[in-house]
Amino acid sequence: MKPFRKPFFGDPLFSFQQVYNTVKNPEMELPDHLHDHYELVYVHKGKGIFFIDQTWYEKKAGDLFIIPGNTIHRALPDQDDPIVSSAIFFAPSMIAAGQLDEGYSHLYCYEWAKKRKGYRLIANEGLRRNTESAMEKIASELQEKRAGYREAIKLIVCGLLLEINRSCLENSHEGGQSRGSRIGPQWMLEALREIDEHPEREVGLARLAQKANVSPPHFSRVFRQLTAMNLTGYVNAKRIIKAKELLLQSDENVNVIGDQCGFETPTHFYRVFKSITGVTPKAYRNSGP
């Protein structure tokens, strides 16, 4: 049977979801499926089976499962002692940018898992405590939605991945000598940086692909793997971020702001803005502080 591609909905500017401390019943689990998002699963208690990339794993308390994007997987919880687990799902671009250490990648553990085709990490007591604490903090941030909660979640996830990465290094033959793997080629990181710095500029797949010296289909495929979005959707999301700032920080005409953010017509600006935010630009301005 062809695997089911699980969709993700919600805020395209914050591509993150959590399922926290949930009992997993066999009848509620998806069949073989995959998705663009990276996934991290922690087992609090219970037992079951996890099928990941043609391999079966026993699931038990303290296990961490590191599942890269587009990896076929399926969970089979035990009927009498069902799994209680927490999971996070995120687009890799959410945390891949802004790293200071050229020898380190937040997403090293996912490359480590793919390379060894082993997706289970048996956590020691310290990592178990820290994982449970991180999952609880993320759930609290999502529920309370205080100022800066997205940044808080990103920091929590990066901190957790740092601990997992170190544990992976300790469990690998490379030991502390490994420099980790960069997620995404340099040409893609440069393209993302160009869009982030100047989202208002005209962006075309053909131009970016030519600049990167790759074919447009290859550029598009790698872009989606890293961002879980297509190029147009990503650029529009970045433009709307800029538009939201201008709407609240200036008294400029709404149509002028749309033009400053790279939208060719007011109609296009209004349509994209409402599709992403749920309100019109004028309503967003009126509801601001």
C-alpha cells in the first residue's frame, strides 16, 4: 500500500507542532505515512512497536526516536500497555539558520540517524529528565502564548537537540572528533539569506537556480525539503512579516505598504495577507497596539 503523506496546517511562519503526553491507541494510529517535517518522539511509558524505514523497533519508556523528513514510519502501540508519548514536528529551516559554530549543526542527530539507518536513541537518566522537562516547557509555551513564545520554543528545541546531538556523538564511532553535518548546501543557505534580507525584491525560481548553478526542479526539491514550503509560499510569508511590521509601525497607506513589500497589485496583497493572517491588512492595523 502506498504510504500516506501527512499534511500539516497552521501558521506557515512558525512551522511547528507538538503532541504532548498522549496515550497512543492502536486504532487511532496512522498507517504507513511520511511527511516533510522532522519529528522527535519521546516515550514516557508503555510499550509497542515502531516501524521506521524498513526496520522494526521495540518502544519502551525512555526511548527517543529521531525521524528525518520524508521517512516512512508507523507506530503499533501495545493494546494492554499502550504507549504514552510526546512528539514535536518542525520544518528544519525553523532552527537551521543563525548557527554560530561552523562545525556544528542543530540537526546533526537526524543526519546521524539517516547515515546509520538507526532511528532509536536509548536516553540515559539525564537526557530523559531534560527531554521530559523540554516537552513540558514547550507545551506550556504553546498553551500560554506569552510574548516571544515562538522564540522561546525555538530555544528550547535547539537546547534539547544539542543534548541529543552530544549523546549521538558519544554513541558513535567518531566520538568527539565529528564535526557534524551541515543541513542543506551552501547555495541554498545563500538563497534563503537573500530572501530573508530582501523579501520585497522580485524572486524567481529560474534566477535563483541559475545563480546556484543547479536545475530549477532540483532547487525546488531541496528548497521544499528544507522549508516544508514551496518558493512562492515562503517568499509571500516573508513579505507578510515585513508588511505586518510596517502596518503597525507607520501610518503609510495600505496599498503603498503592499507595493513596498513586493506585491504587484493591492488585490494580490490583500488576498495573500488574508490567506496567511486570517484578516485584511486594514483590520490587522486596527487591531494592533
